Amino acid sequence: MSSRMVDASESVQSGLVVLDGTGLDVEDVVRLADGAARPVPGTEAMKRVEESWDAARRIAATGRVYGRSTGVGANRTEDVPTEAAAGHGLRLLRSHAGAIGEELPARQVRAMLAIRANQLLAGGAGLRPSVITALCEALESGAYPAVNEFGSVGTGDIAALAQAGLALAGEHPWRGTRGPEPQPLDNNDALAFISSNALTLGQAALALHELRGLIGATQVVAALSLLAVDGSHEAYAAPVHAARPHRGSAEVARRMRELTGAADRPTPPLGRIQDPYGFRCLPQIHGPAHDAADALQQVIAVEINAAAENPLISPEDMAAYHHGGFYQAQLALALDHFRLAVTQVARLSTSRLSTLNEPAHTRLRPFLADHQPASSGVMILEYAAAAALGDLRAFSAPASLGHAVLSRGVEEQASFASLAARQTLRACGAYRLVVGCELVAAVRALRQRGLRPGPELPVGRALELAESVLDGDLADRPLTHDVTAAAHLLDRFTDIWRGSTS
């Protein structure tokens, strides 16, 4: 990789993400994790790193600084002799690189590397600048350290980052391709590198990006289901949401009107007085999920651009501030809130699936079956969706209720943000399958009824896309492939939903 540094103003270049310690966002993390962009450190940010690195060494040489001239955790009162300082950093990395469990996929580890590089560029770590260059080289080449799943309780991803630190030092394996040249890490580098929640934040960013898109795609699926049951548009009328002005709910209602071509003040239907909750309460359930996503994104944006290392190196006053800024209560609570909101959205999808199976709403045979006697149609999809929803309910249990007392009682609290991030990532697959079941049923109902919204409408484009992918055979048959295809199709529905918001 070129060592050229740039200013943030150049970040508009396609395929380039400027890391400057201040402006990284979730979309940037996803692009870097996927290898769709090249990271370049900002010029001014690298100057901050140089100043912090110089200040940290001078401070540690003249006073007691946690992790540099002392041990860590319950060993914080033990001084490291000057003659042993050079080896102290590597010993710290070796002892802490004990993450266990399965190796994490490349995408999650790359997200961690991108975030850690950006955090270091905020200038509070006092780490040697060449480490940042090495991280950027790894991101560009496709190399990533072997990192195992378990080792964090939400007070720093020290085990995962210690594995990455040892890889940078040349003592731990790289995956993908050859890693950067080994770095000479010492007592001034080790704790400064691992004092971060970069893995948890990377996993949270990836999960948020995927689930936010899927929530939007679910609204497109819900619009198809609404058409299939001759649903009312009254629940999305502008006056309803002006009278109860929750921002997320009002925006979901507006999008539903745009997706289906409904008027701001639709004419009341001639038939049913009102629809089941799966349709009538959609803005009140989808809206909070979007609000929760916004709140989570704000927390992540702060953290991925934060100098939260302990101690914080301040070149301005030549001080090392010892603190608890690494504690991830905000992130754990925001993730827990988001998962609970997502689970509500998925549960509403299963409600609409049940409605699609009811002849009173579709004017079709029960379970959208064909005309063979006692055909089951899509009956099994209710069971399958309920089973996947069971996993979502389990994943939505608040991780922030966890508790741990560690390191001889010195660290007597834990946020478990790391668990919250893993649970949120795991929710993605189950969520897709729940909504995939609804999509299969909605398209089947529309086909049977011969209903085709205009191709100029977003919902019309969605139906055309779904019909090009989903099998139209109505005979009783296994529907596994149909749901799998529908689940994959949701990403393209996300694009339709996003287009409806522009």
C-alpha cells in the first residue's frame, strides 16, 4: 500500500475511505469490511498520532503510567523495571491473546481492524504511527489476523485485539494473504493497542447495516401483503400521524403511502372497518425500530471515532488520564433496545402471514392452497416462521443484564456489549427467514388473485422482481427453496425501499 496520507476532503473519491479519527461512519466500516474501499490515513490525523506517540514515551519515562510502567488489572500496583520495559509489551500481548471458540469470519475481523485504525488516529492512544500504516496495509491486501470469538465482557476486546497485536508483531497467524511486515511492539504499544472495543463495534456496525436494510425490505413485503388482502390505507393516512407525531412512525406511514401509491387522505374502504394489527399497527411497530436504529447508529458513530484508550494520552498538557471510558454501557443498551424493536417487527410479519392464510381476508382457499382436496398450501410456513421467530426472541434477551467480577475484584462490573453485538449479528439470519416466509405467501396470494399493482409503483416493481425469482407452482410441494430465495431477495427489496425514500 502507498504510504501517502490525505485530508478528509478527499474522501469523496470513489473506493476511498479516509481515516481521520473523526468522520468514520457505519457505511464506511461496511465498505472496508467487505473490501469495497481502500483505507488511507488522514494527514492531520497522522500528525496527532506522532504527537501522541512522542508524548506517551516522555510521560511513561518520568512517571507511573498504567500498562506502560505498571502491570494491568489487579497487577496495576506492580512496577515494571526500566530494563524490563521493552519485553513487557510482548508479554502483555502473549498473556492476553487467549480468545477462545471458533475463528471469526474475515468480514468481522476486517471491521475491527478498520475501526481500531480510525480510533488510533483520534490521537489519544500514544501508539507508534507505523501500526496504523500496517493496519491499513492489511485492510488493502486482504490479510486479517486469526481471531477467536470469545474473550470480551464489554470492557474492552482485549483478547481479540491482543491476537491482532501479536499478528502485527509477527507471532500470530494471518489469514487471507500475507500480513504486513512485523512491528516492533513494546511496553508503549501493547496496552495502547488492545484498550478498545473495536471488535464489538465492528460487529455492531455490520449488524446494524444489515438489519436496518431488512426492516426497510420488510415494509415492501408488508405492502405486497396489504394489496393481497385488500387492506385499508387509513392506518397510514397523514392526519393519523400528525395527531400523534412520533417521527419514526410518521415516516413509515409516509413510505407506505409512497410504496403503494396511496393518497395522504385515502378514501375509507367499503368493506372491512379496520384491518388486523399486522397491517393497522405497522407504523407503530416499524417506526420504533427505525428510531432504535438511529439511536444505535449515533452511539456507534461516537465510539468508532473516540479516543477511549485507558490511559488517555494528552500531549497538550503532557498527562496520562486514567479512566473508564472503555466501558460500553451506551452500546450495550442501544443494541439491546434495537434487538427488541427488530423482534417486534419480525413478530408482526408472522401476524400478516397468518392473515394471508385466512379466506376471509384473501377470498382464496385456506393456506393459499390449490384446488386439490385438503391441500395444505403454505400451511407449514407459519410453523417455520414461528420457529425462526423463537430464535429471534432468544437473541433479544438483554445482554446488559449480565454481570461479572474479574481480576481479583478490581473490575467488578461488565456491560456485556460484546454479547449484545454477537446476538444482534446472529439475529440477521433468523429475521430473514421469518420475512421470507411472508414474502412467499404474499406473492402466492397476489398471483392467485391476479392482482398486479402498476409497474410505476415501488410495490409493482417489487412484485415483478419476486415473480422472476419465486416458483409459481401452487401444488403441494416443499417450500424450503422458495423461502431461501425470498430471504436472499430481501436485499434487493431494500434497494426498492430506499428508492422510495429519495
